[in-house]
Amino acid sequence: MAKNTKKSSPDSSWRNIKQSSARRAVTSIAKKRRLHINLRYCGYAFGFLLMVAFAVGAVWWWQHRAFGALAVPEETLSQVYFESDGVLNEKWFEESIDIPSGVSLMDVDIFALRDDIMDYGQVKQATVERIFPNALRVTIEEHNPILRIAIMDAKGQRFLYLISEEGQVFDGQNYPKATIRGLPFLDGVILKRNDEGFQPVVQAPVLSEFLYVARAGWPQLYADWRVVSCRDFKGDPSELGALIHVRSDKHGDLVFSPKNFPQQLQRLSEISDYAKREQLSGLASVDLSLQEPAVRLSARDIRQGPHASRR
């Protein structure tokens, strides 16, 4: 006997059962957890605002209270400590650099003061420091002169300038007269003016080496050098035909190549010793730029013959 099956109604199908609600079910525990999270974030934000407020307050306090308590009271400048590695001294500083009397230490513009000092061509480098409560320290490095040069202005007035190892042209001050007289004159160059005085002499670095080697190794030769000429030397030792000319009292006109200075000076020393042994009255010229130096005797020695002056 067949079972009597009952057909299900379309309205009672499982597909028609509502699976979820539009609103999520929230338990009391979930509510408490969310409340704790929100409170925690609020605490973070409040703490951050407190930190910002504390930082702002600390800055304000430092600027208005602490800085005023720690600041050194302004005092009138009463002392300048002056140091130099050259001939400039405190008297030169007082006469050349103007610092208003009665000015406080903090009102002294140390950068402008340094610029005023550097305006003097003799000064190579300068530093100015405050020493609390009421002093300045001024330290100067000076250019080292190796040559002197005489020029005339449009009115025919003659002026003497010094030339440093780097080629700086400056009006030397405070040098002893013996120091100035011991410097050879520079010839064969044309000084060109610029906003600061004169453009540097480009031949100076090579000439500085040349004169240093001569003065240190052969002072007896250097002692009577009167003029150093760069008429055949533009500054590049490798240039074809570059020569340095020297006018000497005892050895006449000397010609050097602008390199290998010790070898050439040693040859000149040997020639000078030979002239003394042979009792020659003097040399007219010596060209040391050649592989074999060319020596020209004075007119007197030529007339007397090579052995006429011997005793």
C-alpha cells in the first residue's frame, strides 16, 4: 500500500527562511569591550594633548624665565687680546680698527669686525671671538712677503708694495727697514687693479719656491740678488722658453729655468767658487738654464786674460 505523501507548500520551503537580520546582534560583553577601546583612544589623545601643552609651556618658560636667569649680563667691552704671527701688533690694531667706546660686548658685530680686519691686504686670515664677560680675542695670520715692487701712479708718484708667497699684493706695514731692503725687486710684470686693490701675481708660487730654495740652501748667493724679472716667465714652468732672470751684484745677470732649482743653484755655487779661486773681479752673466752653463766674464777680466789676475 502506497504511502500518502503530503506535498510541501511553496511558502514553507527552506529557501524562504530568513537567514539573517539587518542588525548585528550585540551582546553586553561586546558593548563593554567597545567602550573600553573608545576610552583607551580618548586617553591616548588626552595624553598627547598634555604632552604638547607641556612642551609649549616648557619653551615659553625657557624663553621668558630660564634664559633670562642664565643670560650673562651685558658689560662694556674693556679688553681686546690681540695675537698675530707677523709684525702687526696691538698698536696697529688700535690705530687701524675702529671699535666704538662704551659699547657692550654683545653689541660688537664680530663678523663685521673681522671683515674690517680682512680689508687690509697684509692680513691673510683673521678670527674674532667673544670672551665673557667683557673681552674680545683677535687672532691674525699675515701674508709672508717674498718680493717688493715699485709702481708709479698717473701723477708720477712712486709707491712700494710687497708680494706674498701666494701672489697677494699689499701695502706692508710695521716691517723693519732691514726686512724690506732684504727683499729683491720684482720686474717684468704688470699689476692689474681690481675691487680689492691688485690682482694676484700668478708667477708668485713658483718664485716663492725658487727664492726659498736659494735662501735656505745658498744664502751667500741669495744675499746679493737685487732684481727678479719675469719678462720671459708667465707662470707656467712647462711653457717653452720660460726663464727667470736675476740681477746679482757679484755674478751679474743670472738666467734660470723655472724648475730644478737646487741643481742650477749648485752649479752657480761651483762657478762662484771657481771665480774666487781664479781671483776674477766679477762675472758679467751666467745662464744656468742650459745643460752646460754659459758663463760670460766681465770686460776687465777679458782684457787681462784668464791668468792675469793671479798672484
